[in-house]
Amino acid sequence: MDIARRRAAALTRPLPGLRAALVVAALVVAAACSDGLRPTLVDGRPASPTAAPTVATDPGPEPPAVPTAAADAVPGAAPAAEPAPPASDEARTASTAAAPMDPVEASPAATDVAATQAPPAATSPSPEPEATQPEATEPPPQTEEAQPEEASPAPEETQPPQPEEPQPDTAQPEATDALPIHDEPIEVHEPAVSGSGDEPSENTPAVPRLGGATTAATGPSDAELVAALDALAARAPAGGCLVVRRAGETVFSANADALLIPASLQKLLLAEAALEILGAGYTFSTVALADAPLNGGVLDGDLYLVGGGDPLLSTPDFVTMLAAHNSAGTPLADLAANLVAAGLTRMTGGVVAVADRYDTLTAVPTWPARFATQRVAGSLSAVSVNQGLRAPPGLLTSFGLAPQPAPALSAAAIFDDLLEARSVRIPAVPRVAESGGDYRDRAVLASLESAPLAANLHWLLAESDNTLAEMLLKEIGLVANGAGTSAAGARAVHAALAPRIAGLAVPADGSGLSPQNRLSCSQVADSLDLGGPDGLVAANLGVAGRSGTMENRFRTSPARDLVRAKTGSLNGVASLAGFAEAPGGEVFNFTVILNSGTDWIDRDAALRFFADLLAILVTVTGG
């Protein structure tokens, strides 16, 4: 209104009498109308309706498939070109952050964190941010392609870019019949459609009843324990298998050799194979290379961020989140700091991510197509940050986060921002190198080592992280078979364990998300016996009522603190395996796998069944 009156006064100064009054009145009315059209402000910002992010759901059953005996290699598919995404949430904010986020506590669900909007301090253009989108619907596998330098235009000189900070993408996948806490997203139902590419119903595994199919030790001292377990098996909520051992000897078994879908119990075998093939002290290296050494603080050309397959390369907030879950992220910020400490002040090129260590598939070929929209894991890449996830600031968990469509490009953008936050001038946009480049003669400017493998077994097993499992499988394939692929890793896992686990099939993946995996209770028990109750695998299982996916289970049970176990859940599947401390200090090795034979299982009944099993093992005296 004040501006309108000043304009009216200027216009009417030379006009006499009534004419001036009419002009003033007209302009005042126009200004009032203009005021009425101004947007409503909320906290100083224009209010605008925003649609909540959607999670694709697929209503209807999709039965699992039985792998063939010749499945010695994970089947692949023609890679699809992967779109180049904007930089991750961290990349968009790293150059403007004055200090790292405060440490946060662990929580079983992702938390929305409001981002503070600020103009960018970066001196080089980065991929343009965009609003949060619903998940892409194209099926995996996906591939990431190198992006040409000119793909991201520089901002106009006349007006600096003012990107709006995107809201954290923390919508959770819809779960069906979920336990109070589950170790991986429950598969969303979808209808069986002919020619859909998913597993045909005739390949559903035969699921035997638990009741009446038991065998047990004959020692009289175990009579009470065996009777209790036999009665429990008779009231199982679904078919399946159950094995209980003590000191390597079977105390009780039901359908011990039935091959069933194990869900995340598959991670137990992956962990044992990783310890044998890679070793507990195995580390991953991320290296910064250049065409020539620094010259007076100037890098002439591009800076190559060469990925070494580090599955937990992280921004500061992600490092904090992992630490709250007893795991050790690799701080990418340290690599940026090392370069600055070496004298880097500016470069004539840009940051280029090199992701040649593994294949270009960012998902697992044996996963159902619907997993592309269900946030079951991050995008897989030899150079990825925050597990290839769109991680918001101040996150408490990685569960339910959306994958980055182009993880290597996102990693380059994040590293670009970390350098610019340390006043390094970078004129070119971040990009991904063409595959097949030779970097052996490049100058090494700095390198970054991960924590040893043993330090992150808790994230793999207790927290049941799917992305870490699949990244380890590719690294196992590279080390054992010379190829950084899921198929090569699966063959290596089989070769390492088959001599000690009878009848073991080649796994379909590392995480257990594939419904094509098959394990028996005897095979899982054999795997647990490899390291035993004092081994690294046992030490990194969730503790009943205390940690990991067992934290919110059995809190009021007699099993609290006395059981370490790995959980598993998929549509139609509930499983549990680990070690239980019995009266007198005995330790039982137990495995139970429940399969309904359909896409639905009564999870509340399964949880009660597991609670009763553990109560028997920790209270009933055996031999």
C-alpha cells in the first residue's frame, strides 16, 4: 500500500483538483486488489500445497519360485539405462553447512527432518536439485551411465541459483501383517499376472507340517525338553522346519532337511563366507587421483574419485547414525580434508566418479520387479555414499529411505560440495567417468580406508542391512572369482561353504530378499556351528530385548538377554536362528523357518511361536 500511494503522489503532483483525486482513488483500489492477491506466508515463506510422496503398492499374491539345480549363476537381465539424478540431500547442503548435525539417537523408524533453506556457497555448478518424486516404476536391474560434462548447464550469471531444500524422503513402505519390528520390508502383495516375469505359482516350495514330524535325542535327561518342543511344534502357525542342537548334537528336529525360503537367515551364510574369503580385517579403499600432482595448490584437470566398493562411505550425519547402531561408517569428509591438508586450493576441471570396480547393475537380477518401488535396499555401486540412499539430514535410521537413481553421480556431487565447503574452487560440474578407463598411471593425491569388516558385521546381522549384504556379495565375487557381480559372489559363497554344509545350493542373493533362495534348518544350523556361540557371527547377532531387530522383541520374555539371533521376514515367511543360553550355562543352537506356502502368514502367531520356543530353551533343563 505505501508503494502504491507513493506512485499515486508522483503521478498526480501536476494534476489539479478532481482529476488528481480520481487518479489517486483508482491507484489505491488497484493496490488493495494487488494486496488481496499476495500469497499467504507461513513462517515467512509462501504457503503452497504439497503432495505427500507415494509408495507404489502392488495388491495381490506373488508366490516364490524354486531354483533349479543348474542355478550355479544368478540370472541376469539386459541392463537399462539409469537416469542421472540431482545431487543427494547431503550434496545439496554440504557446501552451505556451517557445522555438522548434532548426534542423534537410534530409532526404529526414519524421522522427517526439516531442512533449512540457504543459498549455495559452492563456486561450481552441481546437478540441479528437484522436488521429491514418487519412486520410479521401471523394474530392476538398473544401470548407471557416465554423464557428459555438458549435461548440467552452469547457472546464469545474472541471478545466482537459489535451490529450494528438498524435504527428506522418508515415507515408509507399506507393510502387511507386520511384526512389531521386522528386519526387512515386508513384500507388498501384487496380483499374479500371466507373463509378468515373476515366479510362477507351481514353483512354490512344498511346505511340510511341523507337528507329528519330529525326531529327538533318546537320552532320558532331555525328556522334558523334547516333550515341550514336540508340543510346541504341534501348534505351529504354519508349516516349516525346526532344529535344536547342543554342542553339535541334535536334540530335536522336525523336517530338518526341508528346503524352504529362509528370508534374511541367508545373511548368516554370507557372513561366514565373507569372513573366510575376505577376512575379519578386510578394508575398502577410496582413492583421489589426478593426471598430475598438485602444482602450487592447483590441480590441472579433473579429480578422480575412484570407488573401492566401500559399502559404508558416508556423510557426517550418516556416520553418526551408523555409530548409534554400533557400526562404523567411512567419513568421506576426511578424504576432502586430506586433500586440503595436502595443499589443494583449486582445480581446472571437476570431480569425476569412477565406478568400474563392479558391474553396472544397481539392483539384484533375481529380485521381483516390484522391489524397484518398495525401498528394500539402496542402489549398488562401487562408488556410492550413504549406501546409495537419499538420506535426509539428521536421520536416525536408513530403513524406508529411497534409493539414489544414480549413486556414482550422487557421490561425485557430494564430494564436490565437501571440497567447496573447504574453499576449494571447482569450475566444472561433477560427472561419472566412462567405463573402462585406465587409472594406473594417475597421481595418488589422497586415500581413505574403511573400518575392518568385523566392525560392520553388527550392521549386516543384528540390523539386517540388505544393501551391505549385496555390496559384500559383489566384493566376494571380485576377490574370489575376478568379477564384481552378484552372480560371481553367489558362486564364491557356495564354493566356500558347500564342503561343510551338505546339499547347499548356490544362493540367489546375499541378503535373503530373493524368494528364489532355499535353505533347510539343518543347513542354517550347520552354518551357525561353523563359528559357534563364541564366534564373530554369534557376537554380532541381535540380543533379545536389547539390540538390532531383536530390540523390540521378547522384552518381557525369559529369553531377554539370553538369546542372540538373526530374524527373517518376507511375504509368507517368518524365521529365526541363533543361540540360546540354557539353565546351567548350556548353549543351544536353534533354527526355525516358517513358510505358509502363500503370500500371507500370521505374523502375530509366528511371533508368539518364537517367544514360546525361546522360553522353552532358556528355562527347561536339558541334558
